[in-house]
Amino acid sequence: MIKPQVTFKLLLANSKPLVLRPFISGPASAAFHTGRALGYQKEIHEQWTKTLSDTKPADDDSSLNSKIDENRFVVTWEHPQATLQQLHQVSVAHHQPKNLSDRIASRVLLLIRSSFDLFTGYHHPPKGKENDPNFQMSERKWLERFVFLESIAGVPGMVGGMVRHLHSLRLMRRDKAWIETLLEEAYNERMHLLIFMKLSKPGIFMRLMLLGAQGVFFNLFFISYLLFPRICHRFVGYLEEEAIVTYTRCIEDIEAGRLSDWNTRKAPQIAIDYYHMPPENQTMLDLIYYVRADEAKHREVNHTFGNLDQKRDRNPYALKIIDDKGTPQPAADLSAPKPTGWERNEIAA
């Protein structure tokens, strides 16, 4: 049995507030992805001349259109590191429906996908017609699609984490770490939205469309998750499959030269900070590879959750167990990918 030894160190320096930071050590240290669930307070050495009460509405950067001091950007959840090889190995995959609940999730997703394509002007080209003008996507259309997609994709993780959080409070029992992974998924999807908002300035019509779509989707998903959480996770798995198709086609467009300068244009600073992008790989093309890899992990996680017992099984992405035989196990990073999800008989208890 793994017995993590947790020690706490009190750090006090330069009369700064006392900070309590847990450091995990011992045999279980390799089983935890350090920093993923620990927020931190960023230090900025500067002279300040006004307090929060002195700020004005004009100082609010919520529109993301005003100039923001990037030095004040804070990453609450550290993004797991990935190699370029792992990013490029992500591929399109499909979980074949095995039962009625899977088929329901698949059909609902196809219905929503059709509506989404209609609103964003997306037409997936048949094989051999990638260069047909009728199917080509401009930079503006890609960004509109990304903004719409990510504004919706951030809902399921938050709803699932919220519902399970409230269940844990009411029933007064452990959640077995599902909440953390679901909330981190929501955070990651919101980061995608903030990144693409740096490149896109949606108009009033687009914002109203997003408001309506998100309001309807949130309430429907909330009710559905209360009643059928397994179907909801399968649905999100299928949703992420479609997201990977979208980003894969965008990558193909960039590499084929159909998006003029995305091969060389530098990614927004917020993306470089979040992904810790190396200096030689900070282009828009690299950014799309990173985002696609995130969607691939969400695809795997939700298909895995859709295979688990929603009340009894632990979250295998919160604690990675390594046995002496070297049997692969689910991982929070891209080290052990399984696109269609892990089955219960493949996961250590």
C-alpha cells in the first residue's frame, strides 16, 4: 500500500505573509503530478500607486480587448509538460457505442454538432476536396469556431465538478478525487477560450449567440448530469472527438499553406506562459498542437469516466499506480494515451 509522507514547511521571508506549502515526499512522490492542484500567489516587484478602491470601470480588463500587463497573468493549475513527439502523435479516434446509453450520447452529440456547424459556417470537406473553395475556412472563421467551441466546452467539467461537490457535502463522504479532475478540465477549456479571445474580437451577434447557447447547454447538462452522469461523460467524450477533428483539420490547413502566416506567427503570450512553450516552438501552429493534445486528454478522461462505476470507483487520473510488471495505467499527462478510454478491468483498484 502506498503511504505518502506529507511534510509541511513554513516559509517566512522579508516580512511577507506566512505561506503554508505542502511538499509531497516519499515513495508516492512519483504518483502525484506536483503543482496541478496547488494554487500559488505570484510576486511582482513594482511600486504601486493606487489601491483597488482607486480603480475605475475603465481599468477592468474583462473584455480582453484592453491592454493587459502580461506579467500579472497567473496560472492556477500548472499545465503538464509534453514532448513534441507526444503532441504530434495525437490522432482522430472514435469510441464505438456498446450499449443504449452510448448510442443516446452519440446521437445527441451529432444533433448538437450539426447545429454548431450551421452557426459557425463550418463544412467538413469530403476526402479529395480539401482545396475546394466551398469548404475552405478563413482565419476569421477558424477563430469564431474556436471561440464558440471553447465557450461551450468549459461547461461540462464545471457542472460535473459542482454536482459531485454538492453530493459530497450532502452525503458527507469522499468523492474519490473526481472533482479535481473535472474542475481542472473546465479550467483548461477556459484557458483555451482566453487564448483565442486574444486573437478574435467577437461582435454583438456572436456574443449574444454564445450567451444563449451557453445558457441552454448549462441547464440541460446540469439536469442530465443529475440523472445520467455516465451518459454525460460519454457525451463529452464524443464532443472531444469532434474537437480533435476540428483542430486536426486546422493543422492540415496551416501545414498546407491555406492559413497564410500561422506557420510563423507567434502565439499569444498567455499561451506561451500557460504551456511553457519552448522558444523554438511558439507559433500558432504549435499552439493548435497543444490545444488538440488537451482535447485528446479530455476525450480519454471522459470516455474512461463513462466506463466507471459513478459512485464507487476512484478517479485513476488523481493517483498513478505503477506495478512491478510495468502494466500501463491512466496518467494525467500524455505518457500513457488510450484515446477511447480505459476499461474497468484495465485499471488498478
